[in-house]
Amino acid sequence: PDPENPDTPIYWDIPASGSDMMATIAKECLHLGTVTNLQRAKEGWGLKPKDGVVLTPDIWNAIDYLDGINHGRLFGLFLHPVHRAVRMLAEQKQEDPVGIGRLGTLEEYATSKYHEPNWMVRHLAGVPSSDKPTANDLAVAKEVMRTKFIVGILPYRDSSLKRFEEYFGWIYPAKGGVEVHLLMSNLNKVLDTKATMINFMPHFPSRSLSCCQIIHHTGR
């Protein structure tokens, strides 16, 4: 990236893939602002790096709101599609115990009206909901990921956050002598202990907690 004209970080808010955690880190650990209201950003003459981290499920819409001076850089935390489907099913069962709650297995969920297949490919390649993604759409989606994204892997939060840090030049204020990427490493240990990723996010501390409090919550 150009240090004179840094990129505006645009985080792809993928359902059930750690977006609440990323928002917490941006605000409480990095002391950065977060942008979720893109219309308000447009009224303020477009998105720019000093606005902080843009959190949006619609990356193409966010790109249209850039200020015309600074480029945007997409980044995100990604989870294996099957694991994400497991988390989506668990979350949706809590929200709709009567409808989705009746589904007993992941296979039933995958073939039900509640599951949108190939959601990420559809969004990256611009496939209408009425069409079925093709092999060419998959190739387009992979090329967008390869050339436009800083990719993080959700189960490897510590190394993923370190990658984001190095690219965007983020500086983490140490609290209690603990760096933020060590916090992420500790969170991974908690996940390993629980041997599941489904119920982790609902138990993540409130966004109002400091990084030190989050570390204490996870047993650091």
C-alpha cells in the first residue's frame, strides 16, 4: 500500500464468520472508528481511511462510497463453508425455534428454503438469486478473492490479525504488556478446549469491554 494514500479497510461482514469479534477489536483494541451506515458516509464526502474500518455485507456497495482519492482494500475472516453452515444453523435455530428449529440435521438444512447455497460465490461474482452459479462464476469469485482481498482464516485468528496489522499499518496499544495478536492466540486455545466453534460467538464479551478484560474473560 501507498503510505501517502493509505487504503480504506473494508471488512466483508460474512454471516457467522466473526464479524462481531472484528468490530470489537477495531473499536476496543485498535481504537479505530467503524462504519456501518454507508449513506451517512456518502453524506460526509465518501469513505476514507481516517473513518476507520468499514463493516459491510455488501462490498460492492461500499466500494461505490469511497472518496475518490484513497483506494479501498477488502479483507475478511473466512470459515470453511460446511463449518459456517453449522454455525448458521445453530444461530438460526435460536432465532426461529418453530421453523428452522424443526430441522434435525445439517443435510435437511442444506436442502431447505432457509439455506442460500453458494452465498459467497453469488455475491463476489454478482450472480442473481434466480440463477444457479456456474463454474465460470466460481472462477470469477476466486479471482476476486486472490486479487482484491487480504484473506484471514477464522480458526487462525492470531496469524490472520497479524496479517491485517502488517498490511494496514495498525498499531495495537499494549494493555498490561499483552499484544492483541496474543489475545487472538488465546482465543484459539479457548476454541480448542471447547472443541466447537458453534457456540463461541454468542459467549464473546460485550463490545464495551477493554482488551485486558477480554483477555481476563478468556483466562489469560
